[in-house]
Amino acid sequence: MKLKLGLIGISIAASRAPFLHQKLGSIYGAEVTYDLNDPQENSVDAFADTLQRLRQEGYTGCNVTYPFKQLAMQFVDTADAAATTVGATNTLYFANGEVFATNTDYSGFIHGYRHRRSDKPAGTTLLIGAGGVGRAVAFGLYQVGGTKTYIFDLNEAGAQSLADALNNAGYLAEVITADQLPSIAKSVDGLVNCTPIGHLKSPGNPLDANLFGGQSWAFDAVYTPMDTEFLQAAHSAGLDLVSGFDLFYYQGIDAYQTFSQSKIDPLIALEPFKKEFNIHSDLID
């Protein structure tokens, strides 16, 4: 089997997606190529031109990342429940002249959460960051026992848009202000970081360390580094941890299954990936 794959996004030179899909190909006997496609411009035309080129060049499919996940839905012929629910896609599959969309950030978060916490319910959650990943995670929370999501983002319009989408879908969501962060953080069951704060290029913690404690669990979408300040604070407070690696790994597994149109066992590939990503910390191992 040959899979010609790619990623469409801006500033994606450091993406680990090529390694992930090529490694999965080597494990499961497929010849995989994976190219990075940066349109250099955040516009509908730039995305449309890139997508059209990939289709013309015979790609099997592609992943989509910032800032095109919602925009990409305009170019889809068929969207599954994951993409439709979230209103965004990060995985496009090309077949029979059509574009099929799913959202493996959504399914990957659900699988990663269950891998770490089994059937423990998410409960009430403080979600920091309402962008593309935050949107997928927010909807995923209600598939793992989430009851209400409090949303904080410096982009108040983005936070309100996500809250409206969740409430319109029949879930409970509320936008909060910076002044409300301390009291809400201490009252919820779960703390979720879907901002880039904590990444090697933007170090720090989006939440004061003294606000960790009394919750049940925490998730950080950042996976470079694995042991973010956010997860370290959560670990020190005794919370269950779901890591950015969990999301990255399981969304990749789900995307590969879409591209290859096959089912694979995620646990078979897990150890090689943990070795590659140098995962040896008690925090997330």
C-alpha cells in the first residue's frame, strides 16, 4: 500500500506529523510519504489553491492545522459526525473525486482521555484556549462525562462563539473573565490548557500554580516539552494527567486509519513512539 499524505498549515516546519505517519507506515507495511504544505497566507484562496494542488497531484489525503481547520469545511463533500459536531476538520481523505472530512483532534482526545482515566467522568471543566484544538477538546469533553465547561480566552469573541456552539448542541458552557479564573479554577473537576503557553517557544503556565489542587484531573494540549509547567503543577497537586502526547498520538492513529482505510491496534505502536519522544517521566508515562 502506498499513501501520499501531507499537512496544510502555516508555520509547520517543526511538525512531527511526518514522523508519526511514516513510522505507522513502517509498522503496518505501507509506503508512506508525508509533505508539509505552508500556503504562507491565511486566506480562503491560499487554502483552496493548496488543497486543489494536492488533489491534482494524487494525494491520498491530508491533515489540516492552524489556521484552516474551520475554513476547510467549506471544501468538503462529506463530513462524518466528528467533523460535523465540532464544525471543523483536521483530516481530509480524497476518494472517488470527493473530499471526506473527519476531526481526529476530537476522537483523539476522547481516546487519550480514556486511555489515562478509563471511565472516570470529566465533570465540570475549566477550558483555557478556544482555538482549533480547544474547540475539538470542548466537544470531546461531553463524550467522556463532561457536565459543564467554563471557557476563558483572551479572544472573547472566540470564546463566546465556542460557548454558543456548545450550548446550541445541547451542552452547558459559559464564558468567564480573567477575574473569575481563580474561583472557577478551584471549583471545577478538570483543568484544560488548549493554549500554546508552555511550549518551548512560549514557556510558562496559563494558570497560577497556586490554583492547582482540589480538582480531579488535568489536560495540556502542548507536547513540546512533554513535562509542561502546567502538567508539573497538576502532578504536584495530585491530579490525574492527560498529556499533549496522548492527544498527538491518538489523533495520529485515527488519522492514519482514515487514510489507510484500515483498523490498527494503537497499543502496538505505542512503545516505539514513547521511545522516539523520549517519554520516561513519571508525570506522563
